Amino acid sequence: MTSMRIVKFILSIWIMVIGVSLPGQLLAAESSLLPSIAKGKGDKCVLPTEYMRRNHMDLLDHQRDETVLDGVRTKQFSLKGCVSCHAVKGGDGKAVTVKDPKHFCASCHNYAAVRVDCFDCHASRPGEKDQFGGLKSKPAGHDVAALKSYLHSGSQTSLRGRDK
């Protein structure tokens, strides 16, 4: 064999080895880059999992609008229900807050670079004591009628009919 044939032979062996091992390494790397989604406590979610992954924000927005604008409170799509069922425990055995990357909401939202603003006001873990109907602090003015009027006035981004 000439030296050029030896080089080609070694190169072809090397390419085959890389070709066989690389896809497995890429799949392993890809799966480690995906978010780690904790399973809820119940047998199933309020709707099929795939539907909830794609549409939970619309359901929560609708629930918020019904509650804030019309005073209708139901438990099916309540944020409190989601937080209770999907709580992830930390090293201390307590549920982690949304600031922890293991938090159920944070794990996907961080991956997708989407800000979770629900917890600017609401508790991000079950059992947090609050005095204001799920809110962490007293709403400014604490006047529900004035808030309802403001939201219906259109002087800001309306809850209903906003661009999606």
C-alpha cells in the first residue's frame, strides 16, 4: 500500500467512527438542553398535557379577565390550582419559588425566554399566606369598582380585546 492509500484508509475509518458515535452524542446533548418539566400531583391535568403546554396562557388570561372584570371565580383554570398541583420541592423539602429554575413555570419559561409575570402579584408556591385574595400585597387603592372602571375605560391596554 502506498502512503496515500494508508492515509485514505485511516481517514475513512475515522469518518465511520465519528459517523457512528456523533449522532448519539448529539441526541444526548440535545436532551440535556431541553427543560426538565416536573409532573403534576394528579392523575391528569384539567385538559390534555399537549393542549395545556400550548394554550395555558390563554386559559389563564381568560380566567383572569372573568375574575377581574366580572367577579367570576372558578377553580378549573385558577393559577392557585396550577401552582398547588405542579409545585416542585427544593432541597429543604419546601416548594421552590419562581426564582428557582426548577420551578414548574420557570423551567419552560426560562427555556423559551418568556417572562412569567403572574408572580409579580401572585404567590408562586402553595401555602404562602396572603391577605389579598391570592395577591402578595394590597392592590393600589384597593377599590375594585375603580379598578373595573379603569380596565373598561381603554386608557391602558385593555384586558379584553387586546392584541394577541
